[in-house]
Amino acid sequence: MSTADILAAGAAAAFTVDLLIYPLDTLKTRWQSPSLEHRSIPRFKGLYQGVGSVVIATLPAAGAFFTVYETVRFHLPSHPLSNALASSIGELTSCAILTPAEVIKQRAQVIDSKTNRISPIPSSVRAFQNIKFYRHLWTGYTALAARNMPFTALQFMMFERLKKRWLPDKSAGVASTIGWAGLAAGLSGTVAAVVTTPVDVVKTRIMLRADERLRARDVVKDVLATEGFKGLFRGGTFRGAWTMVGSGLYLGVYEGAKLWLKERRKRKESQAETDGL
């Protein structure tokens, strides 16, 4: 499969998820915030605060992830640990692109939706303006990578195994591929999401307070002192629901798009050979 096909399939998957699942991510972020006032449910439009920054960054980030993942995986033996390693390396690359957008997005998600309706300035722009120094845009890269690497490693180990079991027939159509791959991704993603929720809580709080340059261990101590152990799993329900649907759509569309692009390429090559006779 060509790099262009991988990039196109990854972009299609990312764009689909960003538009459909973003409200659940907003609710998760607000619930994980240390501020009680942020935990209120915003108006419908407020559920999409900050989506612009994510759409812009997610498309190249997703393309970079899948390009690295497929390339590394191609050069490794077929084994669950190979999938874990390839996805982890892909995440390190993707997170470098995604971190600034993630900082802006999460700060935009907790802006009061009522105030945002009055202001003519988009929430993403307002969140960006509140960043004191540009270097703070990469605050939380370590926390984001620390969350995403074990998450994707666990998910892709399970996902590739389930996909191989449920989609053994390579002649499966695009719709069937999207359905079964989506189910495999949703189930594996939910398990990985629940396990890594504590790291997600730490990452969210570090990014919401990017200017303070918080350390992960200090955030953990604060959460344990104020909310107890259950505080580390705050937002786990939203995260599990978001991941079940989001991962299902993301990897389902990705696998379906890969198959569709591959079949289209074969049809064009076949047509070219026929025309050349």
C-alpha cells in the first residue's frame, strides 16, 4: 500500500471521528478539570469549542502515526509485541504534532459557553491568546505520550488479533471491513482506555494549567489528597464511551478506506492494461 493511500485513509478516519465524537471528549475534559465550575454541561455549540484546532492538527498527526506504524510494522515479524512497538513509535511522532492543538483544545473546552456566545472571537483563538509563551504549547507532551503510548500499545495488540480472527477472508467488502474492524477497535480501545484513565487525568490537568509547568507526580499527589484514588479515574465513563465509538469509527473507517483505495488502484491499473491492449 502506498504512503499516499495511508495518509489519505488516516486523514479520512481522523476527520470522521473529530466531527462525530468531539462532544464526548469535551464532556470528559470538563469532568476531569479540577475546577467545579467547569464540570457543568455546556450548550450544544459549547460541546464543539476548540474543534478547529484539533481538525487542523489531527489530520497530519493521524497521517504521521499510520505512516510510521505501517512502515515499522512492515519491517518487524508478525507478533503482538511488534504491533505494540510500531504503534508506540507512531505515537511519539504523532504527539509532537498534536500536543499544541491538544493544549489549545482543552483550554477552549472549559471556556464558559455563555461567555463564548457573547464574544466574537472563536474559543480556540481565545484559548491560544491566553498562552503566555509559545513554548507552553508543548507543555504536556510527555504526559500525552505517556498516556497514548500504553493506550495504543494495548489497543493495537488486541485490535490486530481480533481483526485477524474476525476478518480472515481478504475478499471481504468495504462495508464488512468497516463493521468488523470497527467492532474490534471499539472493544480493544475501551479496555485500553479504562486502564490508562489515571494518566489521562494527569495529562488533562497539566494541559489546563500549562503556564504553571506542573509535574505529573505533583498532580497525582494533589488528586489523591483532594479526591482520593477514585479521582484518578474521573471521566473514565466518558473516556470509555468516547473510545468505544471513536476507536470503532477511527480504525473502522481507516481499514475501510485502505481497502477502498487499494481496490480503486487495482481497477485503474486493470483499466490501463485493458486500454493498452
